[in-house]
Amino acid sequence: MKLVDALLAHQPRLVALRHDLHAHPELAFEERRTADLVARTLEAAGIKVHRGLAKTGVVGVLKHGSSPRAIGLRADMDALPIHEQNLFPHRSKHEGRMHACGHDGHTAMLLGAAEYLAASRDFDGTVYFIFQPAEETVGGARVMIEEGLFERFPIDAVYGMHNWPGLPVGQFAVHAGPVMACSDQFDIVLRGHGAHAAFPHQGRDPTVAGAALVQALQSIVSRTLDPLDAAVLSITRFHADGGAYNVIPERAELCGTVRAFRPEVQDQVEAAMERICAGIGAAHGVQVNLAYQRGYPPSVNDAVEAARCRAVLEELVGAENVRTDLRPSMGAEDFAYMLRERPGCYVWIGNGPGEGGCMLHNPHYDFNDEVLPLGASYWVRLTERLLGRESAVVDGELPETG
Ligand code: NI
């Protein structure tokens, strides 16, 4: 591996930084202490800092030379509402809040890279270090964009990175095309007529209609979509309560999530759900209302940018450690909003075995400190390559995945 020596030497400092962040997790749009720490660290390195985008977002601007080229490197800062079960010294000091997705590590790696680049300045152009709030569920990236991220900062291309438990330390994964799915959600309310459970003919049972709906909705993926389009429709709640053994309830509620990699598939699923809800409602004589909400869009890497990232990673860790054969994930990621605005690429960095609960969003998860100099080195080499003094162009494209 050809890591940046200075970052390897700085590993204890990066670890201390990461542990400090881990011990002080903050939830969406409340990352005040984290944002203070990020801003202070950037400013101490001589990087110009802009604050307040999406409340707690921080953008560091490092310009060197005369080239108009500009790239954005993004890290997420927020934690999750999980009660940490780890017992190590850097465990969360806040009940019910935890860095269970490694955003502490992402923040530390980008800070390490920013400090290094501010000192070395071996590039020509502008690097924007984007520290975003609220990646988990509420779309801090979207809010930063709505508040003018790309108007205020003329970024040509954006890059993201997420740790990946189960992928060995020292390996990365790059996808040309879709890498993470959309995360749509829906609520369905069935309104029938309550009745005595012994006289069902006097009522309209929303429970039986709901059960039929659960079954019928599963036919969308298998019967409506092209078999080569991946999608998931999961019902995650079914609530119907007559209040007693002998009461048919008035209403039932379902909710769930839809995952897919293409907007056309989202449209197809939504239309099919409307159709099935209306049909099941008519068949059972109950009123069925569907509220379908678009969540994070699919994260789709640009093939050219993916090839560039791949080339940088191959130099960093060797071609055998850059996986291009991994399937995309049905998880979702709000970096998708940035990828909709600008070409870019989101890579996975191996976090080591996903054992002993060290999986994303698990109360036993912890970011792997061995990875810190590796990820920071990637950001540095990517910047040096993309904003290189000679040429930023890397030839070749990856085949499409997904
Ligand atoms: Ni995450």
C-alpha cells in the first residue's frame, strides 16, 4: 500500500479525534459541537471556513494555484438514536445517541486529509471540504443544496466515501452506476366498518382486506417489474386493533418502504400500489388510502468519475484490493442528492469483519481506527490526481453495475 506517510504518522492524532467524536455523538441538525470541532480544525490548518449551511453544515475552502477546476469531498457528521452497548473508553457519553454508522470516522478522515492538503498544497485548483449534517433519514445534503451549496461553491464534481463492514481493511469497492438504492416510504389506511366478531357480515373487515393487500403488494416486484430491475417492497407495520377478542376493528394501518435503483422503477411501483390499493378496497368494500412519499433518490455514480476513483485507489492499495464486482446496496444514502446535481462517485472503504455486532446501525458497531490513514490518503491522492498539475484525465471506464 502506498499510503501518505504523513497521515500514517498522524494516525494517533486521527484516532484521538475520532474517539472524541465517537464519545460525543449528535443527532441530525444538532451537530453543534461536531461542527465547532470541524471548523476549528480547518481554520487551524489555514482553510477558509463557511458555516451555517443546513444549520450545522461546514464547508472548508482550500484554493491553490490558478486553475478554475474545483472538486467537493464530502463527509457526514451525524449520529443515530441508538443506545450504545460498547464498553470501551470512547463509548458514547450521551444516552440514546451513538455513532453507529461510522460518521465519526468519515469526519476524522476528511479532516486529516484537509490538514495534509493545506500543508502540502500539491495541487492546482480548489478543494471544497463538505461536512454535512443529518445524513440519517432527514437529508442534510438536500438541505445544503437547497440553501445554495452549488451556487455558492462552484464545484465541478463531488466525491463521497462510506465504511463498509464485511469488506476487509485495505480494500475498497467502486461501482460504476447505481451504488445505493432510493428509500421511499408509504402509509396505507384501510377504513371499514366495525362489527361484532361473531357477525362479520354486518361489518366491513379492514384486517382481512389489509392481509390481502400485504400479499398482493408483493406481486409488484415479481409480476409488474422487469425481472432485471431490482426492487424491494417491505411492509414494516400492520396495525389493526378492535380492542377485544370479539370486535372487528374500524380501521387498519400499514406502512413500509420501497427500494429501487432507477426513478422509472419508483414510478412503476407507486402506480402499481395505487392500482392494487383501489382494487383490494373495491373487492372488500373498504376504503383504502395510500400516501406514497419519495425519500432519498438512488445514488448513481458517474462512470467516468468512478473510473478516476478506481485508478487512484489502484495506485493506493493495488488493483487486487479495489473491488468492482460487489453488488450495489439496497441501503440508501443522501449523498444521492449531490450526485443528482454533479457528476461524482461514492466509494466503500472496508471496515473489516462485520462480526460481533460490528455492523452498521448495530449498538455494538465501532468504526475501525486502522482505516483512518487509508481513507484520508484516498482523499489526498484523489485531490492530487483530479487537480493535478499536468492532467486530471484518467482514461477508461468501468462497466455498468446494478
Ligand atoms: Ni452512514
